[in-house]
Amino acid sequence: EKNGYITFGCFSRYEKLSTAYLATCQEVLLAVPDSRIEFKDNAFRQPCAMRRVFEIMDQVDPRRLAFRIGTSQPDHMLAYQRCDLILDPFPHSGGTCCLEQLWMGVPIVTLYGTQAAGRTTSSVLTALNRESWIAWTRDEYIEKAVKWAVDQLHQTKASEVRKTLRRELLESPVVKGYVEAVENLYLS
């Protein structure tokens, strides 16, 4: 919101950007005036990848869609700072990206998946006691993303979350005690 508008983000692999996901992103952008979304993946070196996104999100002004390609790891991590909220892809949710985003203090809205690959982000958010960021339906996903954007624009709690997410991740079972838990499972 430091830009004067909300920036949503999705830095997951292009292959995870289902038609239903992109249509949902379009609805979110249409409900949040002047908002933008930034996609980041090397697939966007190919014009056909961008063209597909434009075709699915055809009700959104193309200037509201940003496409970035891969960068060095330090630049990749800093790029998350341009995002106010991550719109986690579905039906295959983020994995490594989810952890990176939380590490960089960026909140995430995710849709609880019907299979394990669609529940990775939900599992991490549950371990962080952030179940309120998990949607159970597509409509709820849109509602949570729009509410987050409105709260961010009105500076209610949203900016405070960014200051605590890294600590929450480090103190959660996702990180703290993980190695010992895995070792104990191997030994049992």
C-alpha cells in the first residue's frame, strides 16, 4: 500500500496458475479498485504465458498486471516487499514460496485444497495459528482477500502483521523443533 494502491502477489510457478485461480484473482482485482497483481516466474519470458493470463483476466486493465522473471535469490526475497498480500494459487498451493513469503513478512490468503498438494500453505498457516487466512470456498477466498485489502488501506492491523510474521514462523512447529521431531520419528 506504500505505492498508494494494494499490490497482490503470486510468485509460484506458472504451472500452478489454474484457470480457476486466475479467474479468482480477476474477481479480487475488480473488487479492489486500483489494485495490482504481480506474477513472478521465468515462464513469463514466454509471451504465450502472459497472453494466457491476459485472456483469462480479460476484464482487468492490463496495466494492473505485472510480470517479472526470475532473479538472484537476494533480489527474489526483496521482491516480496512489493506485495501487500499473496494470493496463493490453487488447486496446487505454494510450498517453498509460502515459507519465503512468511519469512519476508507478507501475509497469504489460501484455499484449503482437496488433496495434499493443495494444503501445504494451509498446513503452515495452521502451525502459525493463522487459520483465519485459510478459505474453505472460492467465494470465501475472494472475501478474505478483499477484506485484507480494505483493512490495509485503512491501516487496521494489517501492517502490524508484517512486523511479526518472521518471528511467528521461527517460533512455530514449522521451524522450531522440526529436526528433533523428524529424528524422533526415524528412531521410533
